[in-house]
Amino acid sequence: MLGSELIIRSLRRRGVNTIFSLSGNQIMPLYDACIDAGIRIIHVRHEAAAVFMADAWSQITGELGVALITAAPGLTNGLAPLYSASQAESPVLLISGDSSVSEDGSGAFQELDQVSITRPLTKLSVRPRSAAALCPALEAAISQALAPRRGPVHLALPFDLLTAESGMADLPDAPAVQPPVASVDTSSVNQLADLLHSAQRPLVLAGPASARPHGRAARAAVEEALGLRIIPMESPRGLKDPSLGALAGIIPSADLIVLAGKCLDFTLGFGSTGALGEAARVAVIDPDPAMLERAGRLLGARLVLALQADPSAALAAVAAAQPSAERLAWRAQVDEALQSRTVKTPSAPTQGALDPRALCETVQAFLASAPDPILICDGGEFGQWAQAFCQAPVRIINGMSGAIGAGVCYAIAAKIARPGATVVVMMGDGTAGFHLMELDTAVREGAAITAVIGNDLRWNAEHLIQMRTYGPQRLIGCELSPAARYHDVASALGGAGFAAHDAAGLATALRQAAASGLPACINVSLAGEAAPVFHAASMQSTTGH
């Protein structure tokens, strides 16, 4: 059996049936092996798209997402989405081709120390140096990707190992599946329970993984048992994430904040009293000891518990208790803040362009009536409006990395993972420039997504920064062409394209896009506005804080 067959057959045994890839010289043996293994290759137009799609696949399915790209420039093209996957806590296996081990140090074609490059972006990066090391390296990488905290891994595969006979007729025995983390000890559970049950105004802030659809039922069960809210955080805007409504305004009233897999970082003001309040005690549950050490360093005496454990398992181990009336009132106040969409500074209407809220509400009406809706929100100012005013049972956003441009890639992977779903991606005209060509991939793969482009003719986030910081006379480098017809790109690639200038036109275009059965792009004239900032209808806390 060739080394390439060892790798592909091992992946198939692990349940992998889809790989996102862009072809290249060093990975052709792996392509050939996929034919006999029955693994589908989704062939994209840029290596970054393959990694973004693998990320989305893992977010949608809860499974390992696999990207396969070629050596050197192929690998480096995939670095930005690898960072996004790490910040999203997505179990992604990035496999790259590599120059031959036998040519190391000889100036081989595309020779590059890939492992040194990807190591800071992954949980594990490894380059096996013999055929015997291929399967152990692959299994170690997959196990690391799926272990808490989940994240991406990288396997660089030298060409001569893929084309060499391994000396094996069959796959080696599959390694025994180890429990992801040790069980939480009773004393730690009791300490956590005491903190949770004694608090009257608790908040549990969770990491990106808790926002995934496969964890929703477990999260709801814990919320019901403990009478509190578990709030996933997956945006670089942190407590100011528009999809969290006015939550930031009531944080200072909490008497206990539990970081359940949520890293203490810039999104929480590094734990400052300005972000988390002066009175709250803070408990941290995290599988990574480095995150516990960071919490201790930043919080000092305010840290009342540092528990190394899988957060979901630790919270589930706490026995249910009847919440007090004050606690139930606090939970209602948290819900009110999360649902608040009262804009602090309403905008004036813009002639000839939809305001972002009206655009989003029109899309939301379509999603509400669509079968199995999935919402993809890219980044930027328009992305924040979409995250605030659109929702679906399954959602992917640009994530903690703050990267932009992945929306079309995420949407295609979501549609392939859930073929019967209605997948809508919302993005600005700036972000559209990154991967709009992947609509060709969507056409070839029969992934009928609908891309809604909010076209305000500029990079609006940077435009607003320049206006605020330097003034209107010093605007530079943010304008985009009013002649650009993004919807015609979709048509030219074999999809469907529509233009819309008002809510009625957008509603019609959404229906036509769905009826077309094709990948579609709707180019919407948009009034460029800053991301929304919300305040709660009633900011008074139950204790008068």
C-alpha cells in the first residue's frame, strides 16, 4: 500500500467523506487515493477557500473538517483561514503537500519549513519523515484537533513518502479513543456549585464552541437546571457584539461571572473592572492551564475558582437547584438586554439606498419562511448589522479572528454539509472581493447559496475611522467603484444575479434566487452606516446598580 493510500484510507476510517482542496503537484497521489476510498473532493479556486470551507464544515457538523492544499505558496495561501479556525475553536485538519524528505537541504522545488510557520496557528503541526510515521502522525493530529479546546492541526506530507510503498497490506489497528479530559473531581464540582447556587446575579460567558448547533441542547439543559443564562461569545467586538444587544450595560451588576471556556482577553477588557464591573467574583473553567494562569495574572483576588476541565462537563455535573425570585428576575433582565435592539442614535434615511436595518429585516422575513435556514454573516460594518438583526437556528459569523471575506466559502460548505438547507450569506461589497470567484465552485458543486451584498461603495469601517480620526478632508483608500456589478459575476459564472434598490425589490430578488435553484448573488444598494450600538429599554438592575 502506498503512503498516500495509508493517509486517505485512514481518513475514511475516521468518517471523513469530504475534503476541501485546490490541486497541486505534491498532492496528486492523495487525489488518486480518494477515488478508491470514495472521498469527495470539493475543488476550490483558492487555497484559502479550502481552509475556510473546512472550518465551516466543522462548525456546521461538529465533525473534523479537512482541507488539502499543496506545498509552499499553497500552504502559505491558507494561513489566514488557519488563524480564523484557531480563533473559532474549529477542529480542522490541514494537510499540505511537501518536498521530499530525501531532498531536504538540497534546494528542492518548493522546499519550505512549513511546520515552523504553522506551529503558532495550530494545536499540533508535524511532518513525518518515514512511511512508518504516517499513520501515527495522522492519528495524533486528529486526536489533538478534537480534544478540548478544539482547534486546527497541520500535517505536512513529503512527496516521496506518499509515493513510496509502505510495506503494509492493511491499515494498522485504530488507536483506542481516549476520553477528552479527565473527569472533574467532586470537590471542584462542589466548589463550583456553591458559587453558582449562592449567586443571585450570575452570568456564564462561554467560548465560540458553545455557539455551535451540536452543543445547543446540552447548553439549554444546563440553563434550565441552574436557572441562568449561558452566553456564547464568538465576535471580536466582545461585549459590544451587536448580536448580544445591550448585554454590556448590565455586566457591572453581576455578582458572579463564570468564564466557561471563554478566554480572558481583549473582548472582555482583559478582565478590567471597567468591563466586568467592580463587585463580581470571577470563576474560570478551561481545559487549557495557560488560560487559567492568564486569568490568575489578570484578575488577582477577584478570581475565586480556576478549574481545569471541559466547561460543558463541569457545568453539567452541578446539581440542579431551585432559583430564587431575585435570580429569576435577574435572568429576565439578562434576556431583555440580549434582545434589546434599541439603537442609541437612529440614522437619517438615505435617498436611493436601503438603510442596513431595513435590508436586514427584509432578509430576516425571508429566512423566517425558508426551510431549514442557515445564516452566514461576514465581517465589517454591514456584517455587524446582519449579526444584530438577522438570525437562524444555525449561524456562522466571521468570528474572533476579525477576518473578513470568508462568507461565500462558509456558505458553500454549509450547503454541502446540509443540502436541503436554505443558506444565505450577508456581506459587504468590500468583503465580496476576497472570494466571490468561489461562486464558480458553488455552480460546479451544485451548492445553491444566496449571497446578499450590501453595497455602500466603500470599505465602511475604515471610512468611518478616517472620518472620526482625521476628518472628511483626509479620506483615502476606502472608496469602491459605483460601476461594479457583482450580481453579473454570478450570472457570468453560471449562477443567478439580481440587483435591488429597495425592500420590495430585495424581497422579490430573494424569492427569485430561491426559485432559481442556482447559486445566486443579490447586489443591494446600501446606505453606509456605523455598526449599531444598543441600549436596554430598562437599564436599572435588580439591586439598583
